[in-house]
Amino acid sequence: MGDSNITGTIDIPRFEFWVGELIDTCEQLKQENMRLRQKQSTLLDEKARLSERNSQVTQRLQTLIGRLKRMETV
């Protein structure tokens, strides 16, 4: 076994090192997750604004097309 000495006991300093590494990794992942959730929220808000704007532009275009068609028939 690579993580124990001849007597079968745990190498405490090595164990402490790896526990510290795990804690650091977990903290980094928590921070990254938080940043990603904030970015996702920002992108969803932007998507909603763009969708609304797209709907408004589509409505305006339909209105203009309708006016043009009425002008052609006159």
C-alpha cells in the first residue's frame, strides 16, 4: 500500500496534505459554480430582453408591410 507505512498506520502529513488539496479544490469549484450561475442569470436576462425586442421589431415590420400593401392597392 502506498499510503501507509510498514506498521499499517496512515501517513498523517500526507493525509493532511491531500485533505487540504480537496478543501482547496472544493472552494475553487464553489466559486466557479457561483460565477457560472451569475453568468447564466445575466445571459437569461439578456435573452429575454432580446426576445422582447425581436417581437417588437417583428410587429413593426408586419405593420409596415401591411401599410405598403395597402398603398399598392390604392
